[in-house]
Amino acid sequence: MLTNISNVLRATAQRNGAVALVSARTYADFTTEASFEIKKCDIHKLEEAPATQVVMTRDEGLQYYRVMQTIRRMELKADQLYKQKIIRGFCHLYDGQEACAVGIEAGINLTDHLITAYRAHGYTYTRGGTVKQIMAELTGRRGGIAKGKGGSMHMYTKNFYGGNGIVGAQVPLGAGVALACKYLENNQVSVSLYGDGAANQGQIFEAYNMAALWKLPAIFICENNRYGMGTSVERSAASTDYYKRGDYISGLRVDGMDVLCVREATKFAADHCRAGKGPILMELQTYRYHGHSMSDPGVSYRTREEIQEVRGKSDPISLLKDRMLSNNMASIEELKEIDVSVRKEIEDAAQFATTDPEPPLEELCNHIFYNDSPMEVRGTNPWTKLKSVS
Amino acid sequence: MAAAARFFIRGANSKLSITAIGTGSQCSFGATLVKLSPSSNSRTKSQRRHAAHFTFQPDPEQTQYGPTQKMNLFQSVTSALDNTLANDPTAVIFGEDVAFGGVFRCTVGLRDKYGKDRVFNTPLCEQGIVGFGIGAAVAGATAIAEIQFADYIYPAFDQIVNEAAKYRYRSGNLFDCGNLTIRAPWGCVGHGSLYHSQSPEAFFAHCPGIKVVIPRSPVQAKGLLLSCIADQNPCIFFEPKILYRAAVEQVPVESYTIPLSQADIVQEGSDVTLVAWGTQIHVMREVANMAQEKLGVSCEVIDLQTILPWDVETVCKSVVKTGRLLISHEAPITGGFAAEISSSVQEECFLNLEAPIKDDQLLNPVSQLLVSLNPRLSTFLLRSSYQWRSARKRHFVDHPIRKQHPDGLHVPSVFCILKTVTSPLH
Ligand SMILES: Cc1ncc(C[n+]2csc(CCOP(=O)(O)OP(=O)(O)O)c2C)c(N)n1
Ligand SMILES: [Mg+2]
């Protein structure tokens, strides 16, 4: 509590300082948009590749920065709350992979559809969930995005179908959502995310086939962070060219640490789907800084040097920051100011997530079935009955 | 990985169980039965962290199998696998991350000792793992597959039920995969939530052609696992994950087997038969002691051990003697294996029964998942005083569930049911 208050105070003090500095320079001094040379995607069964010369406006850059920084800070806060045993159970963090969620979101519309696995905090945020709702879900409170009943792995919001715990199971669902888009002719696309480990599950291939057979507007995205739990990609996959594993489905291999690469590739993929060309596959080469879940320190199957190397050389936030600064698209002070306000938002959310009440007992058994009249559910002994409504 | 194991097992080192059973002689809705120990406030942090819903009760040391060594349950599993790899050159072990020891450390050191061609990691694909195991087994290998959690066995359900179980029958005994053993961590752990808590034995108990086995302790685990591996039928061996570290015994170092389909009478008694398996045996033992102490009721505690095919004879003989039966398992009641036992016993022992058979289960009948949804709530329902450290007072003492379900603790809950079964006796 005390640290909390002092953090907020410090944040305010810094912000005041920052404001003073920023105001010394007017916004007119900044470049409002710049062109960037990005890494070329590897392509499979495609004639063209996404553009390598791309434009980013100052506003876009600031927004990507803020969102990536929010996800990063949120995950670090979750780590802290977990260690304090305020968050319990399973918790998989997304730090390191921010450019994937933010780049994908920048390449599609909020009216498009998205489904992912259990590493879901970042997507919940980019899809429209608030930090407060996410943190409160992590701590299992009423204000959580799934009413405190889902926890880390099960978060949902509009056009975001979760948050799924069973590895690979979400991918055929995503293909089904794509069928709905096609059937309704709404020109929307469905994005299904899965990991490099999940890429070896049979259902993924079943989904590829159905999507290609029926030319569904499905974007299959493999977030290749090099490990599925403790197993590196080389030890689990006969081919680590995940973008080619759809065989008859076109594919792109993308630098998943560069938000602009991800954005361009996603736009390209969405255009492909919207043009009625059927599904497309993307492999995002990325990295998770944390271990697999909170119980995994993440250093028994990879070296500390490897993690440091990625952090030092290809951190998605640093990359964007450097680009903005070196192109005079923002000032250090301005970015710092964003950091401060992000930190405050996270602190406030954490405060909420630790004080909001837990779901009430009456809700314990709700939503088992759809039922008009309440159903009786046996409690922890035969004499206690709980009501279940939906 | 190692770390996951650490996470999972934390808090399961049960030295402490429910410390105070209220003196309430009435069992009306169980409300007065359990009183939280008033001393819970003064418990040390570590004690609080380690409190579970049961106390592991080791069996007396057995010496008939040669020298013993202190082992916990995961080490006794490793020891069984070690013996197998040493004695059977055709034995291979595979599964997700098993080469590094597996999530629960059950295969630690085996790759280094026996080579990476005998202990190897598979990709993440349960259906493939089991199908592959069936193929290896039918071709003559002793195939030991690990499914990382029982909760993840469902992608392999078809391979188990349609392929493994029916191979012998449909080939007129020309082919079989009896050399296949599937191991999987099983059951509640307190904070496992939706996908790390399930007890799916009843799904498989519906399927002739496979055997389903669940041990209660390190000594039983090793002997039963070695029996499963030796058995000429495909076997599923579910390991109570909460016991991996919490259960420690003197385990024989050499190979030995404990017969399958033979229930173990862990305590003899004359008034009521208590049947359970896995972790729940320890709850039942505690209930039995309590019944003796508080009600003067003598309980016979039976560990079923093999769920399929189960030992009808031992259970029925006991019920003929006692006239009363209480079965308790972790899985949901509806369609749970207790229902099968109950129906068989009704048929075999109808005239011997003095009271209706009672089933009890740890969590909820409609769905165990229900309460597992929120890790905090599932923790609550499982444990008397788990690690709600930061806001313990609010969560533990003032938590709405605590207030309204003061009997949501397991031993007292079973005890309460037992009182109804044995009511004319006291
Ligand atoms: C069917 C199934 N099997 C196993 C697991 C356990 N498990 C959870 S995550 C995971 C690794 C997945 O790795 P990957 O797909 O690369 O995703 P990442 O964690 O790297 O994001 C495993 C084995 C599971 N949740 N579901
Ligand atoms: Mg991965």
C-alpha cells in the first residue's frame, strides 16, 4: 500500500517534470510521418510479398508505443502480484511478444475476429479490454473481464473468443468463425493464433484443410517464440518453416519483433482473405522473455545469454522507440511521459485488482447450462444446495 | 519442466491437516461440524502454506522386497521406470518434455542413464503420442507414454478407446498392444483450476479392454506401475499429483509388483466399509479414526487401486460383514465410478445392506470444473487453510464461501455423511 502511494506520487512528480520539458518544444517540431525500410518476409505459394517500404505516422508510432508499453508493464506487474501470491494458479506472460499483438491489431479492424491460446493478456488488451478488467481477472475479482471466474487463461471480449487452455484446440474454432464471416458475407476475417508447440497438434492440420477446402477468410498465425514449454522448435518439429506447413496454403514468415513488419504482413494477409483467395498462414518469429508460466524460471532449456541477446538486440519496444527518436518523431521526454502515465494506469488497475471483492458465492455455480429456471447444484456436501442460473 | 513441478507441488507437503473438528454432536447441514482451528491465526506462514485437505499416512515399512530407500511418489515412479529400462531392453519412455524429467520430475536422469533413443521427448500431440505408443507396443516394444496431465488425455481418447482397447478383440487375439502403459498426473492439487485438476477415471472405466490403476502412496505406486508395465493389457496409470512430493515412504529399491484388480484393505473394521482410491484414501483413513474416536464406529477402509477391472469380491465381502458402504472420490458424482460400485454392491449384497449406499465426491456433482474455475475458489474448497497470505483474514475467515459453507472441508464432510450411514450405531 505504502509503495503504491509513493509510486503514484513519484509518477505525478515525474509527469510534472516531463510536461515542463515537453512544453519547451512544440509538437510542430516533430516529423509527422516517416518511411521505414523493414525486413522482407519469406513467402510460400505467393507471387508477391508484403511491402518492405512502409509509412508510419507519428500518431501511430505513439499509439503502438503506448500499447506495447502497457502490455509490457501489465505483465511485469502480473509477475510481481504473482510472486506476492495475489495472483494464483496458472499465469503465462506475454512480454517480449508485444509487437505481435500490436502489429496484428494494427493490420485488422476491431470488427474482425481473433482467437488465441492461454498467453492471452496482450490480445485481451488490444481487443478492447481494459487493464483494470484484465488485472482483476488475474486476481479473480468481480470486476474481472470474465467476472473473476476465468483467470489468466480465460479472458474474452467483443470479437475475441479467448483465452483457451488446451493447446491447439482454438485453431479449428477460428476456422469455424471464418466460415461464419464468409456465410454472412460481412467481409470480416478471422485470426487464429497458436504457438510453435501447438503447430504439431493434429487439429491444426484439420483446420487448414477445412479452411482451404472452403476458401475461408482465415488467417492462421503461428507465434514462433522458439519454445513450447521446455522444448525448442528444432527438437519438436520436422520442419521449423512454420509458414510453409499449410502446404497448399500460402504463407509468410515475418519478423515478429518488429511491429511494422507484423502490421504490414497482417494487412497483406487480411487483403488476401478479403479478396476471396481463402486462408493464409503467417509465422511470426518472436521470443518470450519470461519462462513458459510463472513456475518456470525459463533458464533450464535456454541460456541467460540468449535471453539477454534478444532483449539487447531485438526488443520490440526499443526498436520502435529508436525509430521514432532517430526520425525525430517523438522526444525522449514525451515517451517518458507515456511511460509514466502507463505506469500509473497499471498501478491504479493493480490497486483495483487487489481491492475489488471476489465473486459472490451465489455466482459460484452459474453458467453451467443455459436454463430458464434455476437449477440446483449440490454443494460440497449433500446438504448444501447452490442455485445455478444462466 | 522442473519449475512447473515446483509450482504444482508447492503447498502439498501436507504435515498439517484440519486441526480442529468441532465438538458439535449434531450434523444438521454440517454447519456446526467444522470449526476452524482458532489457532489458525497464529500458524506460521510455512505451516499455512503446507496445509492440505488431507494428511498423507504412510503404510508400515515392508521388507519382503529387499532393501528400501526413502522416496516420495515421483521418485518411486522414477525408480519403477529405472528398473524397467534396466531389465527390459525393449522398454522406451516418451512424452512431452520427459527427456528433461517431465513436468513433475518423474523421469529425471533416465535419459542420461539409458540414452536418448530410449527416453525421448515427443512433439506436443497427445493423439499422436498414444497412437505411436500403440504401434510401438504391437510391434513388441514395452511402450511407456506420458501424457503431461490427465486433463490433456482427451485428444488421445479415440486412440485409447477405439484402438488400444479393442486391438486384441477385433483381431481375434492375433494382435494386441498389451505392452502399452500410459502414465498421467491426475486429480486435484488445490490451485490447478479447470485444466490441471481433473480425475477422468470414470470415462475410461466405461471401456472394456484397458486397465485403469490409481495408487495411494509411493510403495503402491511403484508396485502397481511395474504391474501395469508387465501386464499384457494396455493400462492407464493415473498418478495423484498432489502426492508426488507430499507422500514419502521407504520404497523397495528393486523391482516388485503389486497385483492389479486386487483391492487393498488398508484398515479392517466391522461397522462400515469405506471405499476410495488415490489421495482420497488418506481422507478416508482420517474419517475412520474420527469415527472410532467420536462415535465408536469401526470402519473398514478399502483402497480399490484398480478401477478397471475392479475387485468386486473384496468390496462385497466387506459389505457383507459391515452392512454399510460409503464410497468417496474426487471426480463428479454423476456417472462417477462410485455409482458403478454402488450398483454392483446393491445387486450382490442387497440383503446384507443396513443402510443406503452413500457416494461422496470432493467437489461438485454437476461439474468438478465448476469450482475449479477460479483458482482461489477451488483452493478454498480443497483446503482448510491454504496460502491466502496477503489477505488471509478476509479470504479465509470472512470469505463468503467460508461463512456459508463452513463444512466445505473434506474430512468433516465425509464424516458427516458417514454419520448418516451409521446413525443407528451411535
Ligand atoms: C492438449 C494439451 N497438451 C498439453 C498442454 C500443456 N501445455 C500448455 S502450454 C504447452 C506448450 C505450448 O507451447 P507453444 O504452442 O509453443 O506456445 P507458447 O507457450 O510458446 O506460447 C504445453 C505442453 C496443454 N495445455 N494442452
Ligand atoms: Mg512457443
